[in-house]
Amino acid sequence: MFGVFKNSLVAYVSCFLLLEEAEILNLAVLPSFRKQGLGSFLLENLLLFCKEQKVEKVFLEVRESNIIAQKLYFKFGFKQVGLRKNYYPDNKEHALLMSLNLKK
């Protein structure tokens, strides 16, 4: 899923589905388009799509320093379930492993 403004990509989300699980690979919004609800819109629609596909659990990793993204994920009900040490190759930053149970 993606957002386009004046023929430019300004936001997108990608995921990988495997049977009853999904992994969010990336959710990004250009800095000049942040705080307009695009991230929430994309995440909400991705989760709806996952439910339609009978996904039961969604996983993602987020940088330990990315507090804004963490707040977004917590708002949607994600929980931290682990820590991946030295996960990001550019600076060896840790990643929080988060999950959301969609099975109700």
C-alpha cells in the first residue's frame, strides 16, 4: 500500500504473508508528510487486509530509538515480545520485536 501526492511516493507499507502470520517489513512516511495520519491510515488498512486474509498474528521490528513509530504500534495494540540485539547493520542498533494478535 502506498500514498502518492503530485505523482510522488510519500508513504508506503510493505509486508510478507505466510499462512496465518504476517511480518511488516517497512512502514515509511516522508518527513514533510508526517503528523498527517498517513502512517495510521496505512497501518489500519494493512491490518484490515491481514484480517481478510485470515492472518492471526502480525510481527515487526522497530529501531529501539524510534519512539514515534513505537507509539504508533502501541496505539494499534502491538506488544513488545523481544529484543534483537545489534539488528541494524548501519549502526548495530537494537530492534524491538513486536507482535499483534488478530485472532479474536
